[in-house]
Amino acid sequence: MPVDQRLGLDIKRAEQRLMSAKSNALRELGLSVAAYAALLAIDRTPGISAAGLARACLVTPQAINSVLKTLTERGLVERAPHPWLRHATETTLTDQGRTVLAEADRRAVAVERRLSEAFTPDERETLRRLLAKAADAL
């Protein structure tokens, strides 16, 4: 298959530009895109385990452990033993973590809006459907 016909390159290029734009938007806050994704997932699922967080953020357990270490050291998250499960640790946001997340989310949403506004509502729905079809094909 000729390189210029490989959809994977187009998908990867779009994904890299999205991640770059988010990275630039979050840089002043000292957050990576992975750290932002982790804060967002913790906010949506307080008490989430590191394994659950890795799955939610689409990263490896090793990568999420590194992110959690940094977020904990910055005082943005707290980790405590699960009350019933001996080998599980719960992760929650601190007040400072909620404050940083609110600003990070405002910045990330601005990037998402810029992307979304490049399409009509019908085009957005078509794009979502086509991306889901691509994911299902794989």
C-alpha cells in the first residue's frame, strides 16, 4: 500500500497535533496531557485505583505510576489504602488539585472547541462515526 494511501498516518498526524496543542495549553500549569487526563479521570471517579486510572487514560500502569508520583508530590492528589481491599490504593483530588484541574480543563476545552469549530455539526457526527468505524475495524 503506498504511503500516501495509509489512513494510519493521517490519524496519527491529527492526534499528534491535538496532543501538541493541548500540551502547549497546559504547559504554564506544569501539566502534561497525561497528568491532565489523570486529574480529569480522578475527578470523574474519586477513589479510582492506579490500574483503573491507567485504563481510563489509555496508558501503561508504569506510565500512570510516574504521573501519580508527580501529582502527589505537587499536592494535587492524595493516595490512601482502600478501606476493604488490602492491595488497592484509592486516589482522590486535593483542593489544590481541583483548582488546577479547573484551569487546565478551561484551557483544554478551548483547544477542543477550536477543533470542533472546524466542522459543522453534521461533519462532527460523521467524523465520530468514521473514527468509531476505524477503531472497530482494528
